[in-house]
Amino acid sequence: MQENEIHEEIYRVRADLARECGYDVDKILARARKDLGDLEAKGWKFVSLPPRPAEKFGVVNEDPPES
């Protein structure tokens, strides 16, 4: 794959954030919520998309084949 400076920076920032939070998903998400709150307080606006209907995911509920 061709190297891309933007991708490299995203991976670096992600790794730094994970390291700072001790690779704890709950801490990473709490940090993200705090950062979003800080940006909203500065006047940034965010859009939330509605959830997709379940049938769009292609979920199939059937029994596995018998051996």
C-alpha cells in the first residue's frame, strides 16, 4: 500500500491516545466525550445520524447446518 502522510498521522495520534489512556476502551471513550463537549462549548456543531434499520445489515437468523 502506498504511504500516506494523513493516514500515518491518524495512526500516530490514535496510538498516542490509546497509550495515554492505558489502552482502556472506557477511558478512551470518556476522553472522546470530554473532547467533544469542549468543542461544543467553543461553538462547534455536530450531526448525529439516525440508526440504520436492522434489515439493512443483512442479519440472518437461521440454524447452522447439521453435520
